[in-house]
Amino acid sequence: MPKLGEAIQLNLQLFDGATNKYVKAWLRNASGVALGTPTVSLSHIGEGLYSNDSVLMPDTSQVTAVYKVFDDAGFTTPSADHADALDIFELDSSGSISNELELSATIETDLLLAALEDC
């Protein structure tokens, strides 16, 4: 689960290890609306693994990535040998700035109260 502003790890492993394909991901938010960068190309890393980590987690509870595999660099000929795939990324709000500020304020208040008790 990526935190707000963290890179989303888009990865697709082709079952047959094909290294000569072209992969693109279509990205949508929790409401199904296309993100500001609606599509992203994935680069071949090795052994049929395609990856991209350039997209940052936006302020939405969920991002879906639908991966499509193509035979050509122009993304016009879908691969007949590969089905679409889906990833769902949930926003990790446990380390958000607002939670950190609340924790900091609580600690400072507790320290202040302890100091006043010592007086």
C-alpha cells in the first residue's frame, strides 16, 4: 500500500517470459475516473517482467491499473497471446502528514502537562 506521494510500483510478469512485447497501463481513481496521467508505458526489465515506477500515489483511496500487452511499439496491435491484467493499489493513510501532526501534538501536550505537574 503506497502512501500519498509515494511511487506506485506498476509491474506485469508475462507468463511466457516474452521479451518482445509492449505493455501499457490504464490508471483510474477510486471513482473510476482516469488519473491526470491516464496511461503509462512499462519497460521490459528482464525475463518477461515489465515495470514502471513513475506514477505517484494521488489523494484517492484507490488506484486501479489495467495492463494491456501489444505486439508493436505504437500500441495498436493487441497481443493475441496475452490477456489483460489488473492491479489495485490502496492508499496507506497510516503515515499521512495529518496523522503525524496529530501524534506530534499529542506528545507535546503530554510533555507540557508533565512539566506543569513538576512545578
